[in-house]
Amino acid sequence: MPIPTYKPYAAKAIIEHEFDVDHVNVYVTFRFDMNQAAKPDNDLWVCLVDDVEKAVTDSDWVDEYTMLLTVANIATYPDRVTLEYNGPSIDLQISWGKTWEPWGAILSKDIGKAPGFVDRGDPAAYDYDKTDLTIDGAWHDLDLSAIVPAKAKAVFLLGHVEGAAVDWAIIFRKNGNGNEIVHSGMETLRAGVERHRSSICAIDDDRIIEYKADNENWTSLNLVVKGWWF
């Protein structure tokens, strides 16, 4: 009687992921209980994050059905994650000994959620003072891309302002807007008294906002980014 030939198991896994600050956790769930005494080399996993290949830096079994892969060095919340298994390997087997067949890229389901507000932390200095700004009563761009990460939708600004009269104002709007109805801002309340005010402003894909500062001899006009929203 001929000895039967056992081929690799031809079933795809379920792929899910979640973003966690600076990396992505990818959960690979198999249909059958797996051999947890072994696991394939990390380089057999091909993970694309927003269409860029990223290395799987760690892997471990969560339970008999699920393996957790860690994809490090992910700076921003991803829009798209896919996972490919470039096997087969004897280190990825069902508990009764069948190796798992390779599969092409599978679109992962996002089981996390984008972070809301992100606290920048504890900056040691203002990001801008009056010497960094054009103070002439006209609209100008303020490029925040060196501070705010890609894909952020809005920015939280803190201003310390002081002048020799009341109602000196600096206002902000989303880059590209042509009107002043939708804006945020801050202004002096009393002459010679520094005022602390916060503003929220939507940002464009390039992380640029617009500002307009009254053409006055400001005593202080200091701005710092407190955080942002995704």
C-alpha cells in the first residue's frame, strides 16, 4: 500500500492589527490549534504598512490559535496593513503535524482605534516668539511639520501674549481657507498684563496653518504646541 503524501495545509489565517504609540501589533489567528513549541523565523512574515514593507521584529504565541507579531518603528497611525506568509516552514504547524501553506498579502482588519488627543509632553521652550512671526495684520503660513506628525487633523496651541493695550489679537485658521468666520485665536485683555490662552486649529495634510497678528508693538507673543489630534 503506497504511503500517502501530506501537503501543507491550504487555509489562510485571519489577520488583525492595532497601532500602539510607535509600533503595530498584528494578530494572526489560525482555524486550527497550532504547535506552540515552534514558530517560524520573523523574516518569513512580509508586512506592508501603508504599502511600505516593515520588518517583523518579534513574534510569540498568544494561545493555541493566535500568534502576535510586532512591527516596530511605525511613527503614525496606519491606513492600511497587509500580511503575507512566505512559507512553508516546519516551524509553523497544526498540532497534528501539518505545515501551513504560504499565502499572499491579506488585508488586515483594524481592531484598534486611532488615538484622539496626543499630549506633546513637556517642551523646554516656546516654539515661536514675536521675532519668528510676521506681525503686519496680514495672513501668513505657519509650518508645524517639524513638530506635529503626519496624519494629524488639528493642533492645540498655547499662547502667552502681552501688549500695551487691550484687544491686540493673533488669530489662526486652516491653511487654504479664505474667510475669517471659522478661526481661533488669542488677544490681550489688559494693558501690560501677560495673558495665557489656548487655541485649537485644523491643519492641512502638510501640517500648515495660517495666522494673522495685529500690527502692534507686542511686548510678548509666544506660541507653543501642546499637542494634536488624529
